[in-house]
Amino acid sequence: MITVKKETTIAGLSELRNKSELILKELKNHRVILEKHNHPVAVMVDYQQYAHEELMLDYAEEYILGMLAVKRDKESKPSDFVDIRKW
């Protein structure tokens, strides 16, 4: 296992099998990149970090969708809408 940045550790899949407890402890401080034959195959992060990142992605998606809706609203004409009472 090698720490390449203060927030990233690289470990081989064989180390995951043999040193799983040590790698799980590392997850509290670092993300762990798992490698197979010196090629990255997966990234492990602490569950709280994962949940936080998922929440941030949800916020970003909602912000982008909201901005698209505002843009479409500004670009639309009254004829683009259907009067629900006449529909």
C-alpha cells in the first residue's frame, strides 16, 4: 500500500484480500485506489464521504435542471403554452 497524496492511497487487489482491516482503517482518512496489474480498477471511499458526494451530485443536478427551466422560461413565447382551461 502506497500513499501518493495525503488524501489518496493505492493498494493492489491482493492487498485488499490480505490487509482488508488496514485498508478499511485507511478509508477513514484517505480514498483508496485499487489496482490490478498496476492499472486502477476501483476506488474505495468511506461511506460518509460517499453519502456526502452523492448529496452534492443531487444538489448539482437539481441546480442545473433549475437553470435549464429558467432559461427555457425566458426563451419561451406565450404561444408555446397551452391554456389548461381550453385543453
